[in-house]
Amino acid sequence: MTPWLIPALKAVLPHIGSIISVAVPAFTRKKTDAAENQSTLQQQQITELQSAASQNATHIKQLAEHLQVTVAALQQAAAIAEARQRRAILFCIIATVLSAVALVITLLPVSVL
């Protein structure tokens, strides 16, 4: 078994009960009753669906806001990383030029002799 699986399972197992309770459908189940209860049952189910749809809309809006903040942070981090990369490339170019100059200076007295 992979070594990371055991700590992951230990972290997840305490929350399984709450995950299952959230995942169980919260809507009214259809019962086989008389026809007069059908309209009230349908009305109750419609109300529950409308409530769930409005909650989903709220959650989607919150997720969109979080995603917008995350994307902005990623763009800022990418700009910082790009500036650091440019600086590193500049240092590499300077080091290469200095190495070439040092090599030329080192070999110059040998060719003069």
C-alpha cells in the first residue's frame, strides 16, 4: 500500500458520516397515498426544488467569486515568476559573457608566447 494512503484515509474517515448525510437526498419522497395528497405532495416537492435551486445559485455565485480571487492571485504570481525568470536569464547571460571574457583573457597570453 502506498505510504500516503494511510494518512489520507485517517484524515477522511472521521468525516464520512457527515459526507453521507449531506449526500442523502433531502427531498420529500413520493408516497403511495390517495389522490388528494398528490397535489400537496407535488406542491411540497416544487417548493423544495425551488429552494434547492436558489441555494445552488447562491453557492455558484460564491464559487465564482472565489474563482475570480484565485485567478487574480494566480495572475499576480505568474507575473512575479515571469519577472524572476527574466532576472535569472539576465544573470545567466551576464555570467556567460563574463565566462567567455575570462576564457579569452586566459588563452590570450598563451597564444602570444
